[in-house]
Amino acid sequence: MKKLRLYQRVDCHLCEDMAIHLDALRRDWHFELERIDVDSDMALKERYHSRIPVLEDADGNCLSEYFLDQSSVLSYLQSA
């Protein structure tokens, strides 16, 4: 099963929007979504600062920043 990581922050409307779109995609595509609060870890907070939400694949490759790039995500999900 494919895995995605969503780096987000509490009370971030862009983060919630991306999560809603990802949940809709999960109805048709089976993938695991790990939601990570960047404020829970100082290193993550420094790394992502205001660059959230960020969606990465299991290898740490960025698929989307700020807004969901659905074509990028679907390309990843369709890959072998």
C-alpha cells in the first residue's frame, strides 16, 4: 500500500483543505496517510516553518506544497 505524509499545523486552513482533498482521493485510491504536526518537533518546525502543508511520498519526495497537486499525487499512486 502506498504511503503519504502530510506535514501540517493545527488551525491551518490550507492544511485542512489539503487533508479534505486527500480524504476524498482515498475513496478511490487506497493509501495510508500519516498526518504530522510540525509544531510537535523543533526540527520539523524549523524545517517547514511557514512552508505548510507539505505532502511527501514514502521516500520524502515532495508531491505538493500549500495546495494539493492532484496530478502529482495520482501519478505517484499509479506508479508501480
